[in-house]
Amino acid sequence: MLPFSRFVLGHRSIPSLRHRRRQRRLLSISSSPNVPLSHPTYMIWASNTSLGKTLVSTGLASSFLLSRSSYAEHRKLLYLKPVQTGFPADSDSHFVFSRLCSLASLRSSGGPSLSFSASNSVIKSSLPAAIALSGRNSLPGERIPAFCEESKFLRTAGTGSAELVCETLYAWKEAVSPHLAAERENCAVPDSLLVEMLEKHLTASLEGVFQKESKQDFCIVETAGGVASPGPSGTLQCDLYRPFRLPGVLVGDGRLGGISGTISAYESLKLRGYDIVAVVFEDHGLANEVPLLSYFRNRVPIFVLPSIPLDMSNDLVDWFNDSEVVFNSLREIMVSTFSERIQRLNDMPKKAGDILWWPFTQHKLVPEASITVIDSRCGENFAVYKVIANDIRKDCSCHGSELDNQSSLGELYLNIRKEQQPDRKGGSITQQFDACASWWTQGPDAALQIELARELGYAAGRFGHVMFPENVYEPVLECAELLLEGVGKGWAARSYFSDNGSTAIEIALKMAFRKFCNENDVLPVRSNTGGRCFDLKVLALNGSYHGDTLGAMEAQAPSSYTAFIQQPWYSGRGFFLDPPTVSICNNMWIVSLPAGMHSGDLYNVVTIIQGAGGMLLIDPLFQRVLVNECRGKKIPIIFDEVFTGFWRLGVETAAELLGCVPDIACFAKLMTGGVIPLAATLATEAVFDLFTGDSKLNALLHGHSYSAHAMGCTAATKAIKWFKDPKSNANILSEGGLLKELWDPELVARISSHHSVQRVVALGTVFVVELRAEGNNAGYASTYTRGLIMKLREDGVYMRPLGNVIYLMCTPLTLPSTCRGLLVKLLRRLQQFGEPSS
């Protein structure tokens, strides 16, 4: 007997719709479930309500558990119904349970022997549903059982067994959409709670798998209503279940008008990254499969079920028998698709090591076992494929003392993988927070990711790609206006589009050279036309990095990236200054001055940050003085904001932190939300005027085939608006146009005071830790942090170091609570990293 409170959902007041929408978005960000892949798990969708999802679930359960081929095996099927309304009068899990019991009883009579057991239970329900189930009101403190029913058919002569487990996770009494039932019965369920409950029951199904070698499992998760029907909080189900990204079967509509509805449902799922392995629908005599086959072009198989009889007096036993061939074929496709997926996932690390060439990576230092297999992304999280630890341990036990002869479990794992059969079962999909923001590009949470996918699809469908010179189209015009009114406000007049940050720098250099030459009456050193001749150079900072194209590399100081072995043409055409830097050490802000610079009033600092140069914060006062000095000497000013722009440092543009503006500035990465490459070089009208004239030869002769491509401009427009709007970004402080503090000050202080930490930087979405290191353990080529990084990945935090510098990077939308969780994990691992030297 369970306490009444454990079966009945907690009752609470329903917040306003607007508040629920924001709460729904925030909760969805933190939903990061793990998905078992030891057996097939599929989600059953439908293009509308009342199309037969539960009939399909029942037919698949019958095919898996009761087919003749299974009578010599041990099989288990888990049927999950996360959300049920109309309970207890309408219960899909009870339907599956009762029909399977009837079919098992009939098919076992006079045939091969089979041991069959089945159970059905409801985990949580609203109070009205619980009262309707019990038939009476409860007394205060009364203990009543959670609803459960069981049935068994035992055939002792048989060698096989079949087990059916049906579970409804949440149930409401009123037969309406879940969001209405939850509101009317005063019984809300947040997205995060539902996702957590579903994950719990999916992973619980793994219990006992490794102890029974011949056991086969199958799991079906059946949705409620249509693909885009709301869940209990109002979130569309296609969004609610997206963190799981379970492969699915779509139950289409064979009725008049069903072709359109089926295609729309399929496209809604594909837009969100779901894999649909088959479409199935009831035959209504309209041959809907013909146009659907033409639409799908053999990408997805289509199955047509016999018409469902109006008379259901015999529990549809005859109909299920008539449909057996269809369900067997459907089940075979689902099982084979699962096996093929596992095979691909298992093969990917080996194939990647054989044919890919990763940037900034020494392949000899990347063992196959350490390669991260990314199955998908949802918001800020990677969905990463991992072999289940139990699976490896079981194999290790079979290898006996071999483990003693291996330097690590990873090496033994590599040997085991070589012995695995092609049909070997898989592991699980686990979640890792993308703490390097995929090379500093990422900005979307799960909600914005879907918005951007929709916008990209629209732009691709409307424009594809169109050339830019002398043309205009809505996405590029709106994007340019947003840039000039936002990051370029008050100084920029023109936007020049390119495809990435490095090329944006190349363009900026060309603009700056023209401006300098014009204002200083300077001609290139090779000119024979008179005038003063100079070898043009840039004034830049040591540690700077502006990209990997040849011109951009010339504008940065000597470094690992510009060494002869990397770029023999590099000459470093500039004067490179050692700037003062700012960091936190032992919970105090410290200004570090380069040799030869005397101390001054350098306090209360915020600044532009160097990324690839080691995540260094450069004193803003130094930069402001440098800008003013250059401007007084008619030296053009370029701000490289490829990394820092669009709220990366807590403001829309780092110029706000410096208190000065440039002549030219470069933006990329976060500009599109990080989903597609696009860059922009902004310039003043005075710079633009220098390229106007009667001859085309005076124009800026630089461009790219995909300049200002419509998809990139569309994504940028959506992302820029989303980041700066307090209605969509809860981190925006509307009164100041700033991001709220994301990194917990107490944890920042503790980490900065740790004995292994040299310095810390916490600014905007960036948190940097430089570990104390000497000799080969320091610098970009160091592998000193490798062990720490791998431990953090085990904790669900994906990081990539810069030598002995590690960093966490979130999005402008990340909740402070999420950032706090990242710092907690980092601090815990730092405490295990090493004891202070004696």
C-alpha cells in the first residue's frame, strides 16, 4: 500500500499563461535525460488524435512477445504512457494490457508452450482521477494503493517466456488535452518533472538485462494526441520529448484530408531532429499510401492496416490476427533499424580516426576510446553515445587477469571492441553540457534551437541561395539594420558580410589600409607613382589571435599558430605590445603589468578577452588609452569582436566595456546563434566613402560565393532579437542592457583560492581557470589538464583545454543555476586534481 500522497499528484495554484510559458522554457533547458540503447526503444507518434496509436502499440507488443519465433526465448516489453487523460474510463495502458492478455491466452491454447505474464500500473494521478478510480473520497492520511493489475499464463512445458509491463506515468480524469486537464484539475506537472520521470522508468527497464544473456527487451513510449498536441505544461509534445530524441513510428491518417496531416506531422518531427523509421495507418479505402509513397520517395516505409471493425465484442482478436503480417514487418524494420544504428555508433570512432583530419588536434594523442561520439544536440547539451559500464565490466570479467596487464580500462576496452560481434547491443545516450560552446559559437537553448531550425528551413525554402552584389532581399536588409542599430550603434554606417571571422578580419585590414594610406598620403613600398612609401604594418597585442587565413595571421604576434612549421610564409607584419592583464587570484582582482610598465590607477577593470591566446583579460584602460593615441595619429582602429560580440562578455558589444568605439569592427560566431557560419565587418561612413569613385578598381574587390547568404542572415536576425529581448532571455537586465551575473561569487572565490589555480576570470558567459604549471606542463602544447578534462566529461561537462588553461563557456540564455552546477563539478574535480607540493 502506498501513501495517498505518493499516488496523487500534488495540487497547486496554476500560474498565469505568460509565466507558465517562461517557466516552461526555463525548465526545458535543464532537462538532460540519459537514454538506454541496450534494446530498441521507440516513440509512437500520430498526426492527430484518435488515429490508433494504442492499436499500433498493442500490435507491436503482440508481434514482439507472442510471435512463434519468440517461444524459445525470454522477452520483455515495456509500454510507457507518459501522459493520460480521461482516466480511469480511458486508459491506453489498460487497453494494451487487456488485449495482450486475451491474445496470449488464445495463441497459447493448443500451440507451442509459453509462459506469459503481464502487469499494468499507474504511477501518479490527479485527485479527481484517483477518486474516480477508488470510487470514494479519501480520508485525511488514508493510505490507498497505486493502481496495479496483473495476469499470468503459465505453460510449464515451454522454454520461452514473455513479460509485458504497462505503465502510465501521469493521469488526469477529464478527457481533454493534457494542458487543459492539468489546469482544470489544479494539478500541474512541470516539463522537467515529466522528463525526469520518463527517464527513470526507461532506465529502470535495464535492471536484470546483464544477468540474462538470452533476454531480449523492447520498449514503446506512446504519446498523447497529435505530434504538436500540448503536454501538461502547454509545451508541445514534439518539443517536450526532444531531449530524448527517441526514434519513432508515425501513425498517419488514412481518411480524407489525412495526407496533408500526415506530411505536416512528419515534417514537424524531422524539423526537430527526430528519426521516423516508418509510417502506418488504417485503410479507409482512399489509397492514401500512393501519394505518401511519392512524397517520401522510399525514404520511409509505409504500412497499411486493415480497416478496424465497428464491432469490438471479441477484443479485436480477429483484427489483430489479420494485421499480424503488417505488425511483424513493422517490428522487423524497427529492430533492424536499431541494430544498424548501434552498429554505426560503434563504428564511428574507428572510422573517424581512419579518414578524418581534425583541426588543432594531434591525432597520435587521441586514442579511439577517447573520441566523443555526438548523436545530437539539444540546447546546450551534447547527446553522447557511451557503451554501458556494466557491458564493459562484464566483458572485463570474461577476460580474467587481462586487466592487470593493461595500463588502463580504456586500453582493455579497445581490445574488447575489436572482438565485438556486428550485432552487439549498444550502450546509452548520455548528456554533456557543451562547456566550450563548440568553439565559442553557441548561443541557443532548446527553445531557440527549434526557432532557428524553423527559420533556416523557411529561408532555404524561400531563397535557397541568391547572389549578393547589386541585389537586396529581406533577410540581409533586416540583419544589416539590426547590426547597425545594435553592436554598431552610434558609429557604424555600413555592414560588409562574409563567411567567417578570419575573412572578416581580412576585409577589415583592407579597409584600414585604405583609410591609413588616404589620410596619411602613404603609398605602398613598391609604388613608383610618387608620394611617401611605407611598408604597412599593424599595431596589435601579444597573445592576439585573429584567425587562420594568411592575411589575418600576419596581423598577430608570433605564437604556436604562426610558427614556421605551421606557416612558413609568416613574417608578422606588425608591432606587438605586451598589455597589462586582469584576473582573480585568492578572491582578489589583480592587474598584472608587463615588464617595463609602471603601476598606475588601474582598478575596477573589465575588458576584452583574448580567446585562443589563453583566455586573457586585457586591461580596458590600457586599450582605451591605446585607441585614443592611435586615433590622434590617424591610425585606424579595428575591434576584433568575432569572439566577444553578442553578449559573450555580458554586454552586446565589448565596446561598451572599453568606453570607446572603433572605425571598423568584426563580428561572427554568436551572431547567428552559432548554427550556421556568417560574419560581418562594420565600418563608418568615412571608411565606406574611401572606396567610392568612378572606377570599379576603387571598390573593395573582396567577396565570397556565399556572401550574405539568406539562411545566415535569417538566423542572425532571429538570434540577435532573441538574445536582447527580456521576454525570451531571462538573463537580460532590461534597465541596463546587461546580462545578470551567471557565475556564483562564492564558488568563484573558492576556485580562485584553490592551491592548484594560478588565476581565474569570470565575465559574462566565460569562466576561465589557469592551473599552476611549469616547464612542459605549461603552455598551449601541454597535456597537463587531460586527466581533469576527462573526469569532467564523465561528470557530464564537455570541455576542451588551451594547454594548462581550462574554461567553461555557457550561452547568453543559460540559467545561473546551471552555471552554478558547472562550478560545483569543477571545484570537486579540482579538489581531487592533486595535493599541494611539499
